[in-house]
Amino acid sequence: MQKILEEIFTWSRLAEPQGYNFNGYFVQHPNGNLVIDPVEPDSDELEAMAEQGVARILITNRNHSRAANRVREETGALTAIHPSDADHARSQGCLIDEAFSVGEMIGPLMVLPADGKSPGEVAFYWPDRGILFLGDAVIGTPPGRCSLLSEDKLDNPERLHASLRALLDVDFDALLFGDGTPILSDAKARLEELVASFPED
């Protein structure tokens, strides 16, 4: 795992058809370490997580269960997702232990709505540090920019546009994407650029 910000580590796997990385995140916190959207870890990465301990595995959306079962089995962590995306994740074989709700605090992270790509997609916001974790709501490609998945992969593009406009109401400097290259500074301006390109829904 690579340290990307203080107390935040990432590991990545290249998604060859897409041409960019899928990323998992490990967040250290005294109230319990968190893993977000875990991609497949190698043995050293999995061992490091197990040694440090993981309290919860947080999944941003129905398609990001990824290697959650493997991390859960190795660490004993509880896997959590928004209830609106839980059935789909279970249909992909993901073992879900808990549901979280919008507005809930999980350790240092606040659950914010990011629905539109799927009905239960969320963002995780660290208000004290101005950090926003996003799953499929926005992808970090090309590097240094924000973009959307193709419209055929979005359940409700207009709803997603509204969700992203609302995310601009919170203060953040870093965007840590499940897909693509994270933006570690001045990230809000990059999301503003993307939102400015949306039609008036």
C-alpha cells in the first residue's frame, strides 16, 4: 500500500479495458480503521491490513464490492453499504453485514448522497480534513480532471448531476476516486469544472 495522504493509504489495479486504475483505500483512525472499495490486494497488502486491523469495509456503490469478501475474511471487518444498493451487491456474491444511512458518521467520515449512477451510491466526506471519497459518481480521468462514466452506465443522469451539484456545497481540497487518478489538491475546482459542463436538467 502507498501512503497518499496522512493516515490514508491506497492500492491499485489497472483496469485494462478502461485504461485507468481501480483503487482501494485504507484509512487509519483511532476509533477503528476503515477500508473503502477494496480492489484485489496482494498478499503483502492483505497482511498489512490484517496486522493493523480493519473495523469496517465501506462500499460506495453496488458495483464496488470488488475484493470486500477477501478483506472481510482475513480481517474480520464488517462490510457496509447503503440499503438501496445492497441487494445488487449481494447478487454479485458480496457478504453484507450492515447498512449505513446518509448523514451518518462512520469514524471520521460522513456519508453523503451521490446517487444517480445507482440509487444507493454515496460519497464519504472527512470534514475536518477536506477529503472526499467517490466511487462511480465521478472518475479521475484523464489525470487531474473529473469525468463521468458513459451515460449508458448511469441509472439516472439527471439525478447524478443534481447529486454532484450538491456535493459542491461542502468544502474539500482532495478527491480520492475509486476509479482513476486521485486529485490531492484544488480538487473542488476540478469538480466545479465538470458540473459547469452539465446541461440544465
